[in-house]
Amino acid sequence: MSLPTISPDRAAALLREGKAVLVDVREADERAFAHVPGSRHLPLSRLGAERLEAAPGRVLVFHCQSGARTAASAAALAAEAAGCEACVLEGGLVAWQKAGLPVVRAARATLPLMRQVQIAAGSLALAGAVLGALVSPGFYALSGLVGAGLVMAGITGFCPMANALAEMPWNRRPA
């Protein structure tokens, strides 16, 4: 099942009129980087574990960063919004910002964890390839190890690199 889309301008108008609730389905680290003021937070990873209380008669407008995750998760989001009218913000937060609508940015925010993993894994794989070509073919094993780790993370949902990066000082929230 797919949910209908709504433009950022139309969603903003519904919010101003009190006829909609904007629901951010991104993970907490992404939301900390930037979010729409007054939006509710229900990460996709917590669907089913947490209930979304919607006021009767209000439209639930789900959004992610670009609209891709909400579109891919439309069936689960529709189930979450059972009994309410629901839609997906077309283009997500990116389109919201392009429309000139307000966004709260953290004064000190780190990159979302998944982007940190992509940068670290890509850097290690590139280093292995370059060192393998210029120094010793044994360095190609580094690229292979990174690739195997990414495959394992995709299959199991467990990513040791993400867990290690999450513990780094720049990713810790002050108490």
C-alpha cells in the first residue's frame, strides 16, 4: 500500500491551520542534525514498539530526509496511522528546506552515524586499493575485509564499525 504525497507548502499550510501533525521518521542522530520545529519523532526503527497518538481529524504527514524511506515504508506507516488520514511529505526535509520553510539546526551537530560509516568504510576500501597497487598486493586484503564487513552488516543488521563510531567522543551527547 502506498500513501499519497503532499507538497511541503501544502503540508505547512495544514500545520499552520492545526489540521496536520508532522512526523519525522529519521533516526535520532539525523534528527539532532536538523529538524522541523514542532514535528513529532517516531523513527522507523521504533515502529510498532512505540505508539503514535494522533488527534482525531488531523492528517499525519510522515517525512524523512529525501522521501525515499517514507515511500519505501509506506505500508508500515499506513498501519501506524490506522484510522487516520496519512500522507508522505514529497521530497522530505530536503524539499521542505528548498521551499524556504523553517528548520531547526543544531549548534553543534555531528554527521549522522550512517554517513560516518560510509566515509570510514569508503576511506578504508580506497586506502586498501591504493596501497595494494602502490606498495604491496597484501593491502588488497583491507578492501576485501571492509567489503566483507559491509556484507555482514547488511545481512545481520549488526555493524561493528557503526558501534565503534557511536562510542567516539564527537558522537557522545553531554549528560
